Amino acid sequence: LPTIAGVYRGAALPTNTPGLPCIFDPHGRAGICGDWLLGSSVEAASLSGMALANH
């Protein structure tokens, strides 16, 4: 059977973003990252992940 793969984009695209690369709580030592913080792209996701890794 042939395999069909595709990527659907558009269902959850953010209309506004906080403009922060990541959100980190130093007291709880917990953080979040993702493309939704900087925009909706692979580059935004990568920059967000690297920013959180540098905390």
C-alpha cells in the first residue's frame, strides 16, 4: 500500500505572540519553549529551544 504523508499547517497558527524566546521560572526550575512564542516557523521553534537550553 502506498503511504501518503503530509503536514497540515494553519489550524493553530498564533495570531499574536509574546515575543519572548522562552519562559523560565528559576525558582521552580521549569520552563516552556515553542514556536508559538516567537512566531510560527521551524526557525522560531529552534531559537526557542536553544534559549531554554541556555538557562
